Amino acid sequence: MKAGTATKLVLNMITTISMVRIGKVYENLMVDLNTSACDKLHDRAIRIVSEITDLDHAAAQSLLQSASGHIKTALVMHMKNLPPGAARRCLDSHSGNVRTTLAER
């Protein structure tokens, strides 16, 4: 049991580091999830957008809807004050990484 637990901890650390490096995590939250998969994930996406942007639930839901359910796009739209298309282009130019997109001036 101890070896299995240690193995699981190491694998969890490796996958967490990998997710951070490839830009699927922003501010300790998973921002790259499929919101159309189910209502539970859609609600989670609204909470993520709300927490990162400090918007209330309704405003976060509206922002996410205008970003076609894409969390990363919604975050870039809000933080850089961009329309959806421009936010997507910014993200694409940074390989979908929110942190590097927002760091750009």
C-alpha cells in the first residue's frame, strides 16, 4: 500500500506540473475544460470565471456565454477588454496559454 500511495503522489505531481506548463491551469484553477459536456462542468466554468475576474455569478455567466463557453477566451476578454475574436487570436498567438497572453502588453 505504501509503494502504491507514493507512486500515485509522484504521478499526480508530474501531471499537475505538466498541466501548468502547457497552460491548462491559471491561478491554481483548471481553465481548459469542455463546458458543453454537461451542466456540472458549465456551472464549474462560471464559478472559475467568477473567482478569477471577481465578477458576480450573472456577469460571469454572461461573459462566458459571449466567449462561446470558452473559459480562456472569457478571461482574456475581461482582463484585456477585448471582443471575443481578438481574445481568441491573442490566445492562439500564445499557444492557448492565458498567463503569457495576459503578460503581453
